[in-house]
Amino acid sequence: MSQYIGLFNATRIPEVGKDRIFRDSSRRHVLIMRNGNFYVFDVLDKDGNILPPADILACMTYVLNDSVPAAKYPLGVLTSEERDSWARTRKYLENSGNAESLNLIDSAILNLVLDDVSIGEDIYLMLRNFLHSDGSNRWFDKSFSLIVAKDGTAAVNFEHSWGDGVAILRYFQDIYKDTTTNPYVDTDTKPSGCDPRNIVRKLDFILDDKAKCAVTEAKKNYEDIYKNLCIDYVRFPEYGRKICKIHQVSPDSIMQLGFQVAFHRLHGKYVSTYESCSTAAFKHGRTETMRPCTTATKEFCEALNSRGQNSNQELKAMLRKCSQVHGNLTKEAALGQGFDRHLFALRTLAEKNGGKMPALFEDPAYKAINHNILSTSSLTSTAVMAGGFGPVVKDGFGVAYTILDDMLGAVATSYLPHQDSKAFIENLKFAFQKIFDILNTVD
């Protein structure tokens, strides 16, 4: 697939006005982050072969045992800044003698982040640590970072401009399979006798007062954002793909219908809803928008939430209609027959050409549908416990969901005080329970 080229040796470089994607497949080193410090060492030989696992383990052990204190001015938090601001700061850092170190970060095969935190069974800690943390031990511009907590809990945090979930999921599943069925190392593996001091390089940066102030300001700005981020989740272990198939409804349509019911119960209205639909079947395909808020879901929400006179059999028929409509829209989007990307391209061309913007793009309805209050996306695999992302608008929800054979799950994020994820999840629990009660009604 065309997106796989973006996985390794790649970084999003901030530039004023428009960022660019940087790739250098000739480099053989990885980047390790720990306590806000940066380390690099080669993991491939000159022919592109992976070095002996015991040698890599020796280098990793060296990094873990390094007694250097946590970075007082962790540069990684700068990658959380507004892009033009970060672009100017990065240019200043490059001109201050840090260009080589920044290039080693950008060109690294991947970024392995070692966090000195144990996740345990704390789902909320897991979601917050892997989604955002405090930014001091992150480099959000890397194509992806493999984050490993102190107790071995691992996650991938990835930058979205170069590719989509399908590419990351393939990587995630392959790594999960290899490490669980055919691991290169185990608890009995010992580091080799190589001298890591001659292999591992700690990156040092030249920081003057201006650069230090930029880091301090970035930390404050980022803290202001994530402290207002509300996160909650729900798991329904008794329901999943199997029961949906028994009742001949699409599991994805059931999830999306649940989101509509929950939001309608919470606010009594319907809003622009975005569902990501992969178009990876096409060469260089990315995504198309599927619009799951339909007249069919509106009718079901009003019938269910109004506590009217509709019988469960009538509601079940409406539910199946929702599934049918949803399935048709999904098929159209996957086959390139959606409208969002097409109109986006036309609008972008109109902006580049200058002059008066076509009336369609100034229409309040067009502006409303592009203000996605409910932004949703699924990432389903037995190798993935959960996923998450932030809202795309300040007054919206970011809803990541999972559909397994015997479990449905969702993680919702929002910014206080504009929206409340905990209230949304409570209503989502109600919605799922009602939907499956209706499905279990005898025809």
C-alpha cells in the first residue's frame, strides 16, 4: 500500500504557512527518548540487515541505566505548539547550532519512547499518558512513536498527515504477532559484550535564553490544553460483532446509531457527524467522509428518546433501516462516491485561484457540515486495547471506537467547558442498552 513508505525515517517538518513531510530512507539509526533526553544508535548494518538483538539490547540497557537527570528544558514539548510558532522556533534552533541533532531526530527509523510510569490496570492513566502526557518525553512530529511504559504497556502515537489508521494498524498487528509468537528476545536474553559507549550517542542541544523561554512557554500552552481535555470510555463485553450478525445489522451502524442517540439525549438536537472511511483500495487512496447522521437515524432517535408509542417491533424495523442506509453510504464512500473530498478539492482550487469564492462554499449549510461536532473513527484489532484522539473542533467530541466479536468499546474526548465526555458516555451506555434490548425483541 502506498502509505507504508511514510512509516519509517519520516517526520513532519513545521514551516510557516504549510508544513512538509521529510523522509530519508538511507539512515540506519533509531531515536530513543527517555526523561526528555534524546539518544540515537544504528540498528541496521551497511547492507540494511538488522543488527544482532543482543547488541541492540545492550544499547537499550545503556540508555535505561543512564543516570543523566530529566531534561530541564525538554525540546519535545515544542512539537505541541501552534505550527507557525514552532516553525519559527525550530528555524532559530537550527541557526543556533542544532541542525545536525534535529536532522538525526527527523531521519530516525522510528522513535521509541521509554516512559518512567507504570500503567497497571488504570485505563484513564493509560489513555491520558499515551494520547497526550505532559509532552516532555514526546516528539509529536515523528511519523509515529512507539511508547513503552515502565511495566511494559505499549502504544503507538502517530502524526496523521502522512497516513491513516490502516497503515499504523498493519504495523501494530505485525509487531504484536512477532513479539508474542516469535520474539527476538525474551527474559533470558543477555546483552552482548559490545561497548554501548561507542555506539549510543546522546543528543545535546545549544539553548540560549530565548530558546529556553520558548520551551517554558510551550509547556504552559500545552498544559492549558490537556488540562481541559475530558476523557471517558465505555466497554460492552456482552455485545459485539457476533450478536449484530445474528440480528442481520451492521456492527458499525449500531455504533454510529448509539452516538446519535447519546448526543440527541444530551443536547436534544443533531449535528454534523464525521466518520472516516478508508479509500485505500485506490492507489494513493486516503479517506472519504461517511455521514452517519441521516434521516433514518433522526427518526429512530426521536422515536426512542421521546418515549412515544412505538413498539419494540417498530423500533427494530427502524433500526434495520438505519443499518441499510448506513451500509449504502459506507459502500459509496469506500468506492470514491462520497462528496466531501470532492468539494474540499474544489474549494481549495478556488482559494488558490483567488477571486470571489463560489456561493456554495459560503453557504451556512456547507460551513455547518464542515464543523464536525461528532468526529468518529474506528480502529479494530485484537492487538489493540483502545484508541483515542482529540476533538477536531473546540465544541465537539472525538470518538474512537472498537468492534470485536464479543465486545464494543468507545473512547470519547472533549474540551471542558464546551462539552462533557463523561455525560456523553453515560448517555452512550443507555443508548447501547436500549438498542440491544430492541434487537433482542422477538420478531
